Amino acid sequence: MQRCRIADKVRSGCCTGAGKMDLLLGAARGARSRVNGWLMRERLVLYSCTMCLLYVILLAAWASTFDRAGAVHVAKPGADFSVFWAASHVMLHGAPWQVYDHLAFARVEQTLFSGFPGGDFLPWLYPPTFLLIVTPLALLPFVLAYAVFIGVSVFAFVAGTLRVSGLAQSVGSTRVGALLLAACPCVFVAATFGQNSLLTAALVVLAVRWMERDPVRAGICIGLLIVKPQMALLFPLVLIAARAWRVLAVAAGSAALLAAVSVLVCGTQTLPLFMANASMARDLILEHGEHFWFASPATFAALRLDGVPVAPAYLAQGCVAAVAALAAWKVWSSTRDIGLRASILVVATLLANPYVWHYELAWLGIALACMTATGLRRGWLRGEQALLALAWLLPLYEYFNRWAKLPQIGPIVLLLVLLAILRRARTEAGAN
């Protein structure tokens, strides 16, 4: 396609002699940079179906351990969702501040679930805004609420990502595109924990999609990310880069409104309690939680695993965050391609945050879908397919690394994906 456009320009005589030579050289360089693709539609379907079969086997093996003696230390599916459901129960039958009181909330969890595996206590570490959002969950029984929550999350993630990435068009079928997305390891990991990362990822893709056609909707989606504020870290930056002033204003307004309503409903005392819990999480989990480091694809976690002190690890994390922010600024200020914008934003956000769990890699699924669609449609760049395969498997690596205790490769893989997106953006800009 690129060669045809260049040939047309040359034949039409719209270029000077030097200009014709530059176009022809550029076409030659572009042709050399593209390689034959082994990630074809048929193989992608095969890999996705194989992964679905492995999920079934894993869940069956997981379920079999529940009846074995000594299996009390094996976490059940929906462990994190159980925290959401317990918090909803407190909102409906108690006082909101009890969610932030560890003793009171532990008693609720023990009562509702007969204790967590091994007697563990899972605290509530979210702001009052998310506490307000989860309030209706306990209106349904736990199993049904979990199924509905995950079903809606997966549907929103798949539908939004298909629209932004163009994957359905690249594989020739919406059903095939949906299969490829739903079978991603990042979806499986987030779903088994019952986490909200699929919903926050859906908010990102919808915001990017609506940014120019419906700024109000886009701003509301971004404002809703206040339920997990660290994941909205780079949105103000990229909105300024894109000069999306109306979206920025609506996002700020909707976030402020949601915060005000949550404080009004939950009470002002929940704010200092949330800050205290956040401080506890930073000290016990982020800075000194070896169990967390093995499952966190963050630069900070990788350095802490290698014995780097807290201060230098924070400094290195800050440097990586600056690089990620600059990359996001460059892409958002130079192109309106929503696939490239969404890809660079989600990967840069994952790199910029020191507190990132394996289930947050649901955001990475957006970038993988966009890059796969582009590769199938326009040709693969050298090394791109192998990198996508590695990044596709990264959530499972992080998930099982809590037991395997292998080196933390997450930040390296994410940095390579960031560079691949920048290279693709430069290539597409040259083609145009």
C-alpha cells in the first residue's frame, strides 16, 4: 500500500527529482524493515484456543485442591472481589468507616467468608470513590455478584478494545477478534482475582475513542478513574499534549464531583482513614513486601528484589517514569491515531507507577491488541512479533512468579514494548 502511494506520487510528477529519490529510498527502507509474519490469523486463533484449554485445566486443578487436606493456603478465585463484596456489605448494613478499620473489617470478612485462606486478612486500600461504586454489589449473592462483575468487566474491555484497536477488521471477524482478546492471559489473571483493572482499562479505551467525537463522554470516563487515581497519572499530561482542553475540564469536573459525592455519602472521616491505609500499603507492601515485588512489573520492585535501598529505587523509578511520560507526550502531540495513542498511554502508565500488580497488566492488553492489528494490516517490523508474544505471556509470568521467585523481567518487557510503539509511530509517520 505504501509502495502504491509513493509510485502514484512519482508518476504524477508532484515531486522534484530529489524528492522522488527521497521517496524511493524511504520506500526501500520501509520494505527492508518489514519481515514475514508468523503471527497469522489462524495461528492467533490456535494459540487463543490452546490458552483457553489451559485455563480450564488450571481451574480444574485449582478446584481440586480445595478438598485436599492442607490446601487452606491456596487462594480461591475471586479473592480480591471478596474484599469489594465485603465492603459493599458494610456500606449496606454498617458504617463506611468500618471498611477502613482493620479489626472491624476483618470481623466482617471472617463472618461472610468463614475466614480467608490461611486466616489471612485482606484490607480495603481504595479511596471512598470506589467504596461508593461497589456499594450495590452485596445486593446479589457473592457467586452471582462475582460472575456479573467479571462478565461486565470482560465485555466492556473486549468491546472497547476492539473499537480502538481495529483488531476485528484486521482478522476479518468481530467474533475472532473478541476471542483473541478474551483469551489473553491478562484477562484471565484479572478475572481470577476479581479485580477492577479490566474496568479501568475499558475506561481508558473509551476515553481515547471518544476524545474528539464526544469530549464530554471522554472526560467522564477519565474522571471515573479517580476510583484508582494512580492509574490516571499521565492523563493530564497527554490531554495537554493533544490540546484537549474540553476533555481535561470535564475530567477534572467529573472527578471532583464523584469525590464530593463519595465524601458526602461515606463521611469525611473516611478520607484520613484512607490516607492512613495508603501509608501502610506503601510501607508494608510497596517498600518492604517481597511477595509483592515478585508479582509487580515495576522498576521499583525489580530493584528492591536486587537489594537496592528504597531511596535509589525511587530515584530510578522516577527516571523511568520521566522517560515514559516523554514518550507519551511525543506520540500524543504528533499523531491522532487512536491506536497509537492508546498503546503508548497504557504502557507508559504501567511504567510510571511504582505500585503495579500483575492484574494491572490488563492495560497492556490494549497495546498488544493495537500492535497486533497494525502488524496484520500493514506488515510486521523486525522483532515485533517475538516481543508481542513475550508481552502476551508476561501476566502469567508475573502471576506464577510469586511461587517461582524468578528474576523480575516485567519492567524490561514493558520498556521494550514502549520502544516498539515509538518505532511504529515513527514508521507510520514516515509512511504518510
